[in-house]
Amino acid sequence: MVDVADKVAYFQAITGVDDTDLVTEILSAHNWDLELAISSFTDTNQRSRSNHVTPVEHNQRSGLIVNEQTQQPPGIVWKLVTLPFSIISGSFGLIYGAVGLGFSVLSYGFGLLGISGGRGSGENVPVSAAVSEAAAFVAVFEREYGVIRPGFVVEGFMDALQRSRREFKLLFVYLHSPEHLDTPGFCGGTLCDETVAGFVNENFVAWGGSIRMSEGFKMSNSLKASRFPFCAVVMAATNNRVALLQQIEGPKSPEEMLTVLQRVLEESSPVLVSARLEAEERRSNIRLREEQDAAYQAALEADQARERQRKEEQERLAREVAEAERKLKEEEEAHERAAHEAAEKKAALARLREEKALALGAEPEKGPDVTQILVRFPSGERKGRRFLRTTKLQSLYDYVDSLGCLDEGYTLFSNFPRVVYGQDKLSLSLEEAGLHPQASLFVEVNA
């Protein structure tokens, strides 16, 4: 933040007013808005002047043909950037001194230059215009001096500066003054020297601009180009600032140019190497974090997969146990039902046998009206009983049932000849069936 004393110093340096009290009153009247105060002051002075046209003069020092308005374009921006470095660095502070190289620094923000790294912000030169100027400069330079030249990038100064930052290189700046007498010889003999061009292209990002164009003119003011041909070596610093490492003014031979560039490169090499190492370390740390994050994520996903598998296995086992318990319970219930049904059936058979035994009545004594029946079972067991000759064949079945020897269905038959006494003969009497006075019957279990 520029303090009161700095603002007063700026105002005096720009306007030439020596009276500190008067400057303080002017700034105070404009709420200490430096740009507004200076603009108001200069506008007032301009209105007080006559409207005569300033004659065109030739600047012998720079070779640039300018008039008064060309040398001092209106507005605080251009006046600020034309101040000596000592005034500017005194107010904003050197931002690059910590590297220990002893280079001077352009310690002002690029917003003051009217050059923006953004796209079409405010009244700054749009990127498309800066690129067009760069392309026009490269085309004209190549047409006049050939293809063996520094590889000037076709982009605005800010983009070229950021490119040099990304590539960990210095930015070689050439400001072209077409009318200067030394320009053709310097461009053709030095800049386009194969050794110089090769050295620049290998070790620098090169940017060039004509001072007859907008961005080139602004850079000539901001870099304080006082003599042409003019070259500079700059480095991107922090907070959108630029470090001026070397100015090369006036005609130079290829050997002199190489010597200066080699020295600057050697002196700045530790900073570039350090920046590259820091960037590589950052990238390495980022990669390491990404790998660690990926490994952690993979481990987490593996743990989650194992946990899901464990839960699924537990759920499967629980389902199997529940299913086994259900089946066991069903089997137990089925056994209980079967046992109950068997007991009920057994009890029913017992009751039935008892009922049938009671229905048979007492066994009659031997006599002419009594038939002796012998029943042989499949097991070889024999049972016999006496019946009245008038007793129906159904009573023989009731008798066999009452014995409880068979649980299956059966049929009574006789041998020699074989006669089956089935359901169709149950209503016959023993005498009618030919079984009186005695008979031997066999039990045949139904298939």
C-alpha cells in the first residue's frame, strides 16, 4: 500500500510541483486518490495552455521520432511507469532482492502497464490485439532479416513471460526501433547471427515488439529504453511482477551479445535450477500424494470389499443356519405329526379290533352247525376259531382284523382248488362258501 509520503513524492515527480504543502492540499482534496489528483492537475494545466501543435522532433538519443504527446501519453499509468526505478522501488519495495543476485527489479504490478495476463479485462490491451501485434512484428522481422533469427513467440508479453516461467527460462526481450540507424546492422549482424540466435533459442524464451506498436511502445516506457537497439533479459517474479536482470542498449557485436547473455544466464542459473527443483519437488509431492491417495483409496475399497464379503458371508451363514433350523423344526413337527398320526391310527386300529372282537361274540362250542376255520398268515403263524355255519365271510375278515397281525390290506383264499374269497363273496355264509364243516384259509397281502 502506497503511504502518504510516497504519494506526495509521486505527485511531485510526475507534475514537477516542488511545494509539498500544495501537493498535500491537492491530494487531500481528491481523497488521496493519486491517479485522480494527477489527472485533474494535468488536465487543468493542459487547458491553460494554447492549442498549438507541438513540432515533431527527432530524439537523437533513442532514434525514435516522437512529439510531446508521444513522449508523455495522457494518464497516470504512463507517467508512473516512466519514473526512475529508485522512486518506484522506494514505494513498492524490491520483490526479488531475496534471491541474492543483486539484480534490479521492476517492482510494479502489470496492471500499471496496461498489460494484462487476463482476457479483455477493463481497458487493457486485449490478448487478440497483442497476438496480432506479435505476429505482425515476427512477419516483418523475418521478411527483412531472414529465418535465422531468435524464435520470437507469437503472443503478448504477459503470455511470453508466463511461458518462460513454465519452461524455467529467462525471457529475452527485444524492442525494435525501425527508424534507428543502428537497427538494420544490429538485427542482421547480431540478432540474426547463427550463434547468437541459436544461443537465445536454446536458453531463453524470446519476445519482440516494435515500439511503433502499442505493446512494444508500452514496454519501451516500462523498461526505460533510452537507447536503441534495446534488449533486456527479465524473469517472472511473484505477484504478477517482473525482475529486470539485464539491459543491453546500443549496438553490440555477436561476441559482446553472447558474453552478456552467458553471464546473465550463469548468474541466474541457481535461481532457475532452484525453481525447477522446487517445481519438480512440488510435482513429485503431488504425485506422491496422488499415489498415496490412490493407495489409500484402493486399500479402503479393498477393506470395504472384504467387509462386504464378510457381511455377505455372515448373512449367508445366518440364512443357512435359519434354513437348517427351519427344516429341522419342520422335520420335528413332521415327526411329531407322524407319531401322533401313527398313535392315533394305532389307537383307532386297536379300537377297531376290539370292536370287531366284541362283534364276533363268544366262540361257539363244537357241534353239527359249527364250522372250524384255520387261518395261516404269511409269517407261518396259524390262528383258528369256530364259527356258526350261518356266519358271513365278513366275520372271517373281522376275526383276522381283531388279531392285529396285519396292518396292510389282505385277501383270504384256499388251495386245492384255489378259491379267493374277495369283496364279492363277503355276504356269503360259510356254508354257502363251501367252508363248512371246516376249512383252512391263507392270508395274501395285497400288493
